Amino acid sequence: MTTAIAAPGFARELKHWRTLRRVSQLDLAIRADTTQRHLSFLEQGRSRPGRTMVVRLAESLELSLRERNSLLLAAGYAPAFPESDLDTPELGPVREALKTILDGHQPYPALVVRPRGILLAANAAFEVLTEGAAPELLEPPINVLRLALHPDGLAKRVENLPEWGRHVIEALRGQVSRSPDAALGELIEELEGYLPQAEPGPDHLGFAVPLRLRSDAGELRLITTLTSFATATDITLAELHLEAFLPADAQTADILRTRAARKPTQPHTF
């Protein structure tokens, strides 16, 4: 008779993540440099993993730092990654670096967001995305996802709202599929309720949908890039994203440069 010696929570979590990532026991065992037999024992709770093994499994499953901490806790170990307050002196250099990046992206909009779309900071050009939005959508903390798709926010100026909005939703669903988040799931349901129905046309490219935005100076066509701290070892930094908008045509670039020349650069602070 075999007695389970590992915490049942770890066995359950390990199998959950392996199933979610659609990885076989053999594939995961190879990635983590162990045997399929040992991995099977871990998932059954018949073996207790060492701390190093837990870390290797978490890395092999490409878990976020927060998820890696949770897996360590489930196995009975202390978390490996700290979660700092961005206001602490230790992260001062990071804040300054982000401000430099935001300013350097002028005259084009750029912003830093926390998980679930919470705005942390933005440059002066971000104003082009908030013009005409309802005041309640601009009350801190601003949720840029809600601001983007709410009928009283940016959405009323988006020429291709059905296609662009669906692109935003699908990207969020991709996040949830990899890292389940009940709160983000609820937000997605809310955002979907704002979007009109749309059937993708023959020229639809789901991975590359430019934002076509009405402005007083003419239509703006913007494409988006996302940057994250891929090598961060602090949860707070690892969960930040820098979203930068770039002009998709010469007219957009000219309009944004003209706007920036009329207004001083005053980035939003952290």
C-alpha cells in the first residue's frame, strides 16, 4: 500500500496546469529533465517534489511569476518571487526608465498598464485617445479597456469598432486561456456587451487590426505594440505592459506631430 506524502493541492495544481497547457506527461518530463514515472507519481500525490523540481516544472509550463509562487506554496515551499510596491525607492530607476520611454515615444500615444487594463502612466499624446470620453470613464483608476470599448468612451470615435473591438476581445481571451482570471473574465463579458455584431470579411486579419479613429484633423490609423518585462523577477514588474501606438500612414504621423507641437509634453506620473 502506497501512502500519499505530497500535498494534494500541488498534485491537483500540477495536473491542472499541464492539462491547460496541453502537454503530455512525457513531454513535460523531458522539458523538466525528469522521468515520466516520477511526474506521474507527483500528479498522484505519491511523491513529494523538491523545491528545485517545482521551479523546473513551473518554468517548463511557462507559468507567470505569480503562478510559480502559487505552485511553490501548494508544494509547501515559500514563494520565490517578491511583489513590490511600484512606489518603493528600490523601483525608482524603473519608474524613471518608464517615464523616459513614454516621453521618447512622443508625439505618439504610449501608456503603461497593470493587469486587467488599469492605467498606471501615460504620455501627453494619450490625450488623443481620451477626447470626448465621459468624465466617469476618466476617473482614477482609469480602466483603458473599458475606456476603449465603452459607447461613451473611445468607441464612439472608432470607425472600425466591430473589427477592432473583436480583435481586443480575442487578445484578452487568449490571456485568460493561458492564465485563468475570474475578474478578467467578468470584464471581458462586460466589454463584449458593448460591441456590435460583426462577421469577419474576406480581408480580415485577426492578428493585425489597425485602430481607425476619427479626429478633428482627420482620420487616424494606429497600430499597437505591446512590451513586457520578460526578464523581471518581481511580480509587479512582470505584470506591467507598455502599450505604444504607432502611425499606420503618413497622414496620421503628420496629425500627431502637429498636435504635439501645439501642446507641451506633460506625461502622467505614477
